[in-house]
Amino acid sequence: MRSRSNSGVRLDGYARLVQETILCHQNPVTGLLPASAQKKDAWVRDNVYSVLAVWALGMAYRKNADRDEDKAKAYELEQSVVKLMQGLLQCMMRQVAKVEKFKHTQSTADCLHAKYHTPTCATVVGDDQWGHLQVDATSMYLLTLAQMTASGLCIISNLDEVAFIQNLVFYIEAAYKVADYGMWERGDKTNQGIPELNGSSVGIAKAALEAIDELDLFGAHGGPKSVIHVLPDEVEHCQSILCSMLPRASTSKEMDAGLLSVISYPAFAVEDADLVAITKSEIISRLQGRYGCCRFIRDGYLCPKEDPSRLHYDPAELKLFENIECEWPVFWTYLILDGVFAGDQVQVQEYREALEGILIRGKNGIKLMPEIYAVPHDKVEEEYRNPHSVDRVAMGQLPHMWGQSLYILGCLLAEGFLAPGEIDPLNRRFSTNFKPDVVVQVCVVAESEGIKELLRDHGVVVQTMSEVLPIRVMPARILSHVYVKLGNCKKLNLSGRPYRHIGVLGTSKFYEIRNRSYIFTPQFLDQHHFYLALDNQMIVEMLRTELAYLSSCWRMTGRPTVAFPITHSMLVEDGDAIDPCILATLRKLQDGYFAGARVQMSDLSSVQTTSFHTHLSFLDEEDDDGLLEDEEEDDDYDQESTICGPSGGTKDMFDQYLTQLLHSTTTKCHLPPIQRGQHHVFSAEHTTRDILSFMAQVQGLDVPKSPLYLSVTHFKNKHRKGLNLLEIPPLPQHGPNVKQHKSHSAADLHLPRDSQGNTDFAALVRQLRECPTLQDQADILYILYAMKGADWLVELSGPGQGGVTVRSLLEELYIQAGSCNEWGLIRYISGILRKRVEVLAEACTDLISHHKQLTVGLPPEPRERVITIPLPPEELNTLIYEASGQDISIAVLTQEIMVYLAMYVRSQPALFGDMLRLRIGLIMQVMATELARSLHCSGEEASESLMSLSPFEMKNLLHHILSGKEFGVERSVRPFQSTATSPAISIHELGHTGATKTERTGIHKLKSEIKQIFSGGHSLSSNVTSPRSTRCSSPSTPSGILSPVGHSVGDGQLHWEDRQGQWLRRRRLDGAINRAPVGFYQKVWKILQKCHGLSIDGYVLPSSTTREMTEGEIKFAVQVESVLNHVPQPEYRQLLVETVMVLGLLADVDVDSIGGIIHVDRILHLANDLFLSDQKSHSASDYFLEKDPATGICNFFYDSAPSGSFGTMTYLSKAAITYVQDFLPSSSCLMQ
């Protein structure tokens, strides 16, 4: 008999260890593993981790087989792995209805369970009795399934299972916008069942999506039907969200050791080597102890101060857990594996030795991995005083099966039984390797021969759509429909992929369907869905963004190919020339470099060989039966998802399918032609706004008029009454007044009446047939929409001649308004049709993952709604419309601004500085205010101008608001001069007196009116109804007094005017967009450590907040913001912020306390009094001493720079020291 080699003997030792610690617990029927002897249920995540060692040992035996028994042992181990993976699949397939539902809702109530009954695969607790939504667990299963399949194991056995796995891909592909309970099943660390966006879930989902893409689940025995498809844009979303979060783990956790699984084995999800190094060093420096790493700061699990009788923690209780958190040895196994994959032998040796010292020796000397090491009850105080000094005791599960498995895996790798590539056959470990430069291929295609000729005249040679055949060019929405067929399985009642936006990575490759080549134009060019694609300048801007995105994010073999069609909408109005901005873009593309991306302009046929190709086998001929059936897809925009039966003929079924999809979105002309300058059907004194208001009442909505109406009356004649965006509304009416208002509106609208006095709809339709203006057509259609519904048939050709639905007519009007660039009307119709930006949920998630909160709707609360976690698209859309009240225009503009904010937070995150909460309603107010300031016009005109801006101009205006820089608007005759001066004049007078053009360009005069505008716009946020807060200020307020009225001052006045209003405007803008200085929230935390609380405008932020939250937590910053947001005046808010920053300097002084409740307002008023006394001592006139009646602060104090002898910081420092001097050490230099 051949003797056993030394390596064989050691391998047998590991086999005995695996058998006695893992496989002995495997259920013989289901193959599942219980968590431990005490916890009998089978957790998905624990099972997957626990079986990794079994899989690795099987491969090690196969590789190092000394004899036939070793091969038999390898087979036995591999089949144990297959049985467990199939058992988990059985558990999940029993919940197939949840997978189907979750794809659409992403709700915690519709998710797969986190644990199952080990002997039967049944569920063990109810949907609401556990934090089941753990995207990382499902993702970990898919990632491991992909790796095991690639290594040669056959786990999936039929096409129904393939369809289920494809739907699990759809289940996890939205991980970047799903708030879940994370890998510790707790969600927010207070353990109160609050889900949050977790970096670990996003990272493992990203890795799983990449690993399983284009993988054949039948391995070497498969074919096209068993291949899994993943859309690359979903992967990239996860990547960008993950990178924006790291090294932070979630909103409530600054750092989490679980991220080791994301930055290293098994996920290798982060491609930025520097970010990997930063995250790893943060975990080691902040979480590592003598026995492992704690999971996160203030983790109370099993620590001596935890109350085992309840699951949740009281907020102030979390402070008790600091420095005594339990340490988990399992994290050292991750660091051993990290060292193996990085080739760092020193790290491997260091952690293996450390781990050997804390393993428990069991029966027969086997090494067991304990779950945790905890501080003994009698040593707690000592550990508080000297962290990491006390000897800890092992607690929890023994062995901790997940940790035991990773320990064995690390040993097999470290001792050379396996190479890293054998447990990572998909090569995920190379994720941080250098990526070559990407060249983006741009293929410009003309819609018609005429456009081709126009382009040729300018030296741009392109092909037409018909000339590129047999390659077919299709819009991106068709690809969305095609993907709905993916993963369809009638037996399991699975519908496939929900109808969703396809990103530019998905449209930048060729698709092979039934031996034909298709390429799809980018989604941003699709005018059917949202109006951004109607603006040519916006198209150029989005092309610039998408090309830069492609060049940095493309990971597939071959080059990305963008098909860019030149359509009739890209011509100037009379259609005889290409829009100059499109032409300029084409010339830049010809140069080979655009928006920082290397590009190559070419025709489609010549780039086919260098492009990436995807074969969509699920659309092959044998699937024809299900191709032309009626479906109910998740399409909110139009009815293109309802596919009629075949129209006959001999054409290929797939061709018929595509033809019907295309035809379902073409609009026929039914409305009368538009004539400019015609009269209006409705009363000239009433705007579209009144129609909206009246129709809301008809539908029984008792909604008061919004305090901030964004007018959409760009098309009215000049005598038609408008409403002011910036004025304070009257209080909501109640009782009999409401009824009177209703009847008044109805009478004023002059709707046609029949003999019974009811609305005569036939007469209304006749008016529609004859009315010549876009605005009136929209008004009539809205009345019909509100009173009769979207599907009511309008018989434009006369009774009995067949009708067209109101929705179809609105779609037609939308296209006409788009061709005329009537942006106010376009936004109005988009609101009526409740159009939704396709990337709305993604935009919202982008902002939230960059640690921003959003509010939608106009101030004050409760109408203004806060968004703190990603929401499903439908829920988000509904929330926006609810928060906007009856004003559909505000709802549409909210979506638009949210998309622009997301664009900027991705491309220019520095713009957002320390802005934590983005209040979109306030941002709209600020935009209107800035327009009024720059155009030197009334709030009413500014409202109209704002709604009539093109999307490109709107995006630019938003950029100026965020950057805080001066900007000009085209209506001015010459550029603004910052040194211009002008006489004092109120905003009301400016609108109605003959101000000269020179005066209208004076920057200081425009700055001066901002006070009136802002005091009207921003006092809304606190629901102040005092007369002092109304827009028409008294002459004594700082509403535009630039030179003293009735006073004579010397030359100093002109010198002061050189900078007048700059700091006031700066503070107002920063206050309105909630900008805080760098390190502000950390300073507040330090102050609260040394006092009982901070009182701001009557609201107290207690020091107990620091017992729940750490200084770097987003949750803490949110708490501070919630107190500051009660301050109505933005400039007053900013001075309070400056006051707190000064207090922060005092908190750094080495004293234990600086007082009880510190009233920040009092310190600010004390500083204001010191400023006034200084001014008086310099014989300042009454003009310089004027106070803002709302706050009592001197207007010139608001407009003082922070630095300098008369700067705000000088006075705030003196006031703060005076206020807390009793607590400071005595020193003669403090008050200098």
C-alpha cells in the first residue's frame, strides 16, 4: 500500500476539521446547515459562507489526489456543496411570488426571507417579524453560484431554474436604490427595524451582477438558453453609489468591518485601489482590537451593557456600548484572505499567528472559531478607562460556522493546497488592475436624405437610416420592451424584467437577434418620455455627459458604439438648416476629442468588428408563441406596451413585434393648426392657474393655493392676469368662503353651458376644434381630462365619426409645443400627463448615496416632504405630486431639478460642499428670486420667465445658484457692472415706473430688492404669519435702501456701496440651500459634549444626542439640520451657523464645561448690540443702524464680511466669550 504524502496527511486533517465543525450539521434531506447547535434555522448568508470551505477542500483533494480514495472524497465534498446550493434554491423558489412582486415594489414586505427551516426549506417567521430584506445575502448566493459553476460544479438543472436565477438578477439589480437591513440584519444601529442603504449590500450585489453576466448556468453542457444576461448600467450604478459611500458604511454607521467582504474576497467590488486602501486602513485603525474587529462603533450585540430582554436600543443607550463592543475573530479571516490575494505574506503570517492565539481547542484538539470575544461584566469600568486592556472571554456560537469556514479556506490557500485563481475562477481579484483607455465610436445617422444633404453642405458625411441596412437602428425604448421578455416563465408566473430605462452602456453595443444586427440610440434622445430631449442644447449637454461616462465606465471587450441620429427636431424652426449647437458638436466629434473622451466618428458597418456584441437568444424562433401576446408591462408613459395581435402577412414574427412597438408611439394629427397672436377662448383675466385651481375643486380636492406658484402662462396676452411666484399667500380659507370661491371660479371660467346649466362638453369640443392657440388647446384638454378622464373620446370630426382619447390629444399637443420650444406649455402638459423622468429614482438615489437628504414640495411642513432613503419610482412620483399640491407644474419642475442636481453631484460634488439637505422647493424659490434680481423685474414676471426657460438654461441657472457666483441674464442690455450704483427704489415701483435701461443693469439695485423677495419667499418655511414677514416691507426695512432717504452722508457712502449687498446675498443663498462650513457638524458634537444643549430659535438640540450618535454620523448631521431648518430667514440661519463655529473654537479650550443650555440666539444678539454700539461710537447715521424687524439684527451686520475689525467673527467672538466667560480659565488675552 502506498504511503500517504505529507500534504495528503495535512489535507486529511482539514477534512476531519470540516467534517466535525460543518458537514456533521448538514441536513441529509435538504442539504441546509443550521447556524449552530443553539440556532437551528438556516440563514442564507451563513450557509453560503459555511460551504465555501467544503468547496475549497473538494478542489484541493481533486488537485492533490494521491490515490483513488482522494478523488472519491473530492466528489463527495463537491456533491455536499451542490446539495446545499440546491437546497437554498428550493427555499427561494418556494417564494417565487415575492421575487415577482419585489421587482416592482422593492418593499420590505415583498422580499425573500433571510432564514428558513433547516429540515423542510419552509419559512420560520412572518414577513414582518424579522429584518428579511438583506440584498447582500441573495447577492452572495448568486456570486458564489457563479464562481462554483465556473469551477465546474453543476448546480442548476433545468430552464425553469435558469429563469428563476435570471429573475433573482432583476431582484438584486436595484440594490443601489434599496434600503435594506444589511449583513447584520439590524438596519439602523439603534436596532429599531429602520432599513438604510448599506455599502455592503450594494458592493456584493455589484460583484454578483458582474460575475453572473453572460455565464452559462449549465456550464460546459449548456447552450444559449441557459445564459444569464445583466444590463451593464445597473452594475455601473452600483459601482458609482458604492464609491460615493465608502469608506462610510451607511447613514448610521461611519465604518463597518463587514466592508472587508466588499473590498476584498469574496466580492472584490471596488476598482479604485486607493479607495480600497483607505477603507481597509479605516477598519483596522478604528475597529480592530486584540481578539478581532468589532462590527461597528457602538455595537451593542452581546456586550455586557446590552439588555437581553428587548431587541431595540434606546437612543441614549448607545453611548454605553462605546469601547466595550464585542470583537469578532471572523474579520481576521477576511484579512488573511486579503493578504493571500494581495500576495502580502507578512499580513497573512501576522493574522494567522494572531488567530491561532484566540482559537478554542475542542475535543481531540480540533480548532474552533468562536463567534465573539466580550468584556467580562466585572471588568467593564476598567475597559472604559483603558480600551483594549482587559482580557476578554469567548461567547456566542462555538464554532461560528461562517468564520470556521473562512479560517479553513484561508489555511488551504496559505499552505498552497489551492491557488487564488481556483476559488476565483471568474478573476474578480483583478478588479483594481489598470484599465486601458477607451475610444468611443460615434456613428452619426441622418433621418432622411434631406438632412444628409444639409450635413454634406457643412462637410459632415453621414449615412441615412436606410443606407445602414442590414444593421437596424432603433430607439432605446424598443430595447426596454425586448428585455421584458428576458426571464419570462409561465410555469413559475414570472414576468421577466420590468419595463425600465436602458442606460447608455446598454445601448452602446450591437445586439444579435435572430441573425440580424441591431443598434439602439441612447435613451436621452427619446422624446416620448420626458421633455429634456426636446431641447437641442440639452441633447448636446447630455451627449457630453454620456460620452465622458462611457470613456470612464466601459468595462466590456471591444469599443462602445453610440448611434447618434440627426432628426428633423434638430433643425432650426423653418427646417432649412441644422441647429448651430448640433453642428458645432458634430465638428468637435470629427476632431476626435469631445468632453474629455477620445472619440472616432465612423459609419456603422465599419465599426461592427471593433464593437461589443450581445446575442439575445431568448428571442429565437421557438419563442414566437409568447412574442405577440398582450401584456401589462410597467410602462407609465404611453400605451406602447400593449401589443396587438399580428396584422397578417408573411413577415417574421419578431419584425411584426418591432413594427407594432414603433407604431404604438406614433401620433397622428387631430388638433387644428396653430395660429400666432389669436384671441383666447377664456376670460383674459384668468390664467391656466385658475383653471387648475377650479378643476381641483371640481374633483373635490380642497387644496389651498400654493404659496409659491410657478406660473405657466407664457402664452397669454399681456393683459391676462398672472400670479406672483414670490408673494405670501393668504391663509387657507375655511367654511362658507370655500364654497363661494368655487362658484366664483366656475362663473369666471366662462365654460359653455347647456339648457340645464351643466357644462356643455360638445360645445367645448367645438371650441377645441376651432381654437387657434396652443395655450387654449391645453386648457380645454385639461378641463376635459379633469372632468371626463384621460380615456374619454373627443369626437373632433363630429358626432358618430369616431373619437380620439384626451390622452392622445395631449400627447399630440406635447409634440407640437416641443417643436415650437414653448417650454412653459411643455411643462404644463407633462404635468397633466404625469410624465415621469425615467431616471428619477436613480437621480434620487445618487443624491442620497452622496449623503444628501431631499425635500420636495414647497415650504412649510407638512407639505414639504423629506426623502431620506431611496424610494421605488412610482412611490417617489406619487410623493412629488402630493407634495406639490394641485400644482402640476411644480411637480414637473421638481423632477427636472432633481435630475440636474444628480448630474452635478456626480460630476461636480464640490458644488454641494457641506449641504446636507437639498430643499428643492426652496431652490425653486431661490431660482425665481435670482431671476427677479438679475432681470430686475417683479416676482410675477420672474415666475413666467422661470417656467419658460429651456432645460439647458434651467440647468445653468441651477448651477449659478449652487456656485454662488454672480451671473447675467440675456434680457440685460450690457453686462452687469459690480461697481454700478443706483438710487433707492422699491421692487414694486420698479415694475411700474419707467426705469431706464442703465438703471435696470445696476447690480446693487438688483441686490437690494432681494430682501423683499426673500423675506416673502423664505419666511414660508416657518409658517410665520406676522405682518412683518409680508413681501411689501415698510420703508424702514432693508428692502432696497442703497442711499439714505432724508439723510446726508459723505463720500464714505459711495465707498461702502462698492461692496454693498454681496455678503447679504451670500448669506441668503447659503442659508436657502442649507450650506454649512466644513467640519461644522463635528464642531456641534464637540460643543454638546461640554454643555447641556444648544438652543436655536426656541428649539433645543440636547447633549444626549451625542450618546446615540457619533460625530461623523450622517444621522447626527441630520439632527442638527432639523433644528436649524426651523429658522425662517436664511441670512439669520447663516449668522447662527457662524455663531456656532465660534462656540466650537471655545469648546476646544481645555475645560470640562462651557455652560448649561447655550442660547445661540442670545450670543448673536449680543454681537449685534456690540456692532451697533461701535457704529454709534463712530457717529453712524440712523440709516446704518436700521434693524430687520423680523429678527432685530442690524441690516449692515448681515452685510458685513466675516473677517476684519468690523467683521461678524470679531463681534461673535467677543459675544461668545462674554456669554460663557464664567466657565473659561481666567486670562487677560481672551477679550482682546
